[in-house]
Amino acid sequence: MLASTTRKSRGFASWSSLTARRSRMRWLLRRSPCIGVVYSARDAADALRLVNRRKVDLAVVDANLPGLDGVDLARVLTRFDRPPAIIFIADDRTRALDAFEVGAVDFLLGEVSPARFAQSLQRVQRLAVAEPPATQPRHSPHTRNASALRIPIDPLASSVRWLQAEGDYVRAYTATGSLLMNVSMSNLVEAWGHARIVRIHRSYGVQLAAVSEMRVRGNGYVVVVDGRELPVSRRSVQVLKERLVGG
């Protein structure tokens, strides 16, 4: 796995005809001390042939590959016995949700700086450390690829409307659906605080911009998000009022 500290791991980059981007990402991979061999593929078919022949720990994939696109490629890669970690790269945020659904570790936008790419590799390393041994089941009964969802993708935060805890998991609701993530509510709210997502209850969090109303309900308060009432704990009422007014 990429997180090994005793030997370098192999990487693999796959892009379309964006030669400048491919060259830059190959350079970023090769300059990292945790990457060993870097392979490059012309398209998804070439990438799959490469993964079948080589041991690949990391795939950096353009979301808009021609033919079988990057998301479709990722879905195939996750079916391998030992699938590589996946980092997506795209020119806009429209594919972030797709990337998250297939268990990508990170989602990069446009021209990627060395510092930002180093953060992505750190995420891959942390995930590798947390990965269960190969003899244990890889999949949670709650989600197809729970291990890959331990580290949520930042661009997804801007699409989230509200959060709900489900045992040891958190379900993030967007305008188009929901995703189950293997992360605690406290850690997720802390990670996404920059996107104005706040915790309002032991089991709930909201995007402040998504709150249309705060009203009294019984002996307490609720907020309304997309027509749904979400409870607000007593300890969160005052802070939430201040955040809604002050931003």
C-alpha cells in the first residue's frame, strides 16, 4: 500500500489528450518520496490493461476521459481484489459527487499546486494505514466501499444540505440524493466548517445557507431545510441563532 514507510509504492496516472496536465501530474508523482514507479495510460482501456499487468497502489484519473470516462474506469477498478486508491482531477466541480460515490480519496480542480497534491497523497497514506488487513472483509454492510469513504472529499461540502448520524456513520444529504460516510459527525463538521456546515444536535448538522427558517416546536426549536424539520439541541440554539444572523 502507499502508506508503507519501508519502500516506495507504485503510482499510476491516466489522462486524456491533455498533454500539459498529464506531464505536470507525472512530475508531481515522481517528485514525491512515497511514490516509486509511475505509469501513464492513454485512455481507460489502456489503464485497465496496465492494472492487470502491474501492481498499482494509486490511480490519478481524469474525470472526463474519452470513451469509458474516469468515473466508469473507477467503478471497474473498485472491483479488483486489491483496488488502487483513486484521486480524481477535473476542470470543474460537477463531477465531485460522482467521484465521491465511487470512493475516491480526493478530488482536484484545475491546475494543481505541489502543496495541494501533497495533501492528496497524505490522505491516501492515512487511508492506507487505516485499511483493514486483506483477510478481513473490505466492504461494510452499509456501503459498497466504506474504507474508501473514511476521508470525505472537500468539494462535496459545498453541495451538502444537511447531515444525519446513523450509528458510527454519517449520511450527507444533497439536492440530488445522499451518501453514507464512515466518519464521525464531530470530525466531519470540523473538516467542513469552512463550508459553513455546523452541528445543531447530537445527530444532525446543517449547511447554514440551506436553513430557510428556525421555529419553535414544542419545548424546543427546529430548523427547516428543504421542507424538512431538523431538531436543534438546547445547547446549540444560541450559537445557531448567532451564526444564522452573522454568517
